Amino acid sequence: MLTKTQTLGRLELLKTAALRMNGQMRACAAWSAIEEHDKILDMACGEGALLQHLSEKYRLTVCGMCDSPDKARIARERLGDADVVPGRLEDIPWRNDTFDIVMLPSVIRGDARRIFDEALRVLKEGGQMTVAASIFKMRLESEVSRRELMRLMQEAGFQDVTFRTSGFYGAISGWKKRQMPC
């Protein structure tokens, strides 16, 4: 039988384990062109591990979305002044031209084209979207392939769409075109 101290120690370990970044998060962090004072949206922030990591490295404004109100609450508590909301990837609740970088460190299931349209809408001109993607050919049946994701990003309007590897995952990056003055 565990003592109260041992039980509390295990709970603390579980809390910190939840904060560890997975390979998808590391890929997004590695291949995003982050600069000081950027405003970043993590479209699948969970409990805020990636946003916390980035906030410790840079002075940023961080925002997040997740599929669970409970996880959103935990992320808000963990990140302090971050704006974290529960929501669907296809319906980003921020205004147009809000973010410098949008990250999606999770597998895309569902309407990828709609997700990319929404991400493009909330990105500022010259902003970057980074999406984690597996480097392996094997994937879940409902998961969209890397090539398909790249094609859909280009169709949505992203420019210079590229794929780079980082461990077992890679990142697909695309940029919102800057408007040229007339």
C-alpha cells in the first residue's frame, strides 16, 4: 500500500508527464519561424505543453484551442494569461488576420480543407502555418496523407508549402501570401 506522500508524488509525476512535448509538438516547434512578440495559435493545445514550452523560450502572446473544456481550463491555469478555448478545428473563434503563426501538432481527421481555410483566415499576411505529419507511410485509416495535406494547403491558398523531418514526425509549413501594394 502506498503512503499519502507516495500517492501525491505519483500525482505530481502524472501532471508533469502530461506537460512533456510529444514528437508532433517538437516538429511544429522546430520548423516554425518564431520571433519575439509573435502571436501564436495552437489549434490542438490539449493541456498546453507546446505553448508553455514556447512561452519559456520566447516572449509571445499564446492562444490555444482544444476539444475538451476541461483541458482548456487546465491549459488556462497552466499558462496564466493565455486565451485558451474549447472548439472545433473547422471553426476558429478568432478574427481574421490575428496570428503570426498557427500550429496544428496533431493528426488531422475530418475536413482538412475547411481547417486550412480557417487557419489561412486567422493568419496575418506573411504568417506561417505548421502542421505535424508522420514520416511513415503507415497511418490510421481516417488520417490524411502527407501529400494530400500539402495539396490541400496549396489549394487553400498557402504559398511555399514544404515538408521537413524532425524525429519520427515532420512538419508541413505553408505561408500566407503578402499582398503587394498597388
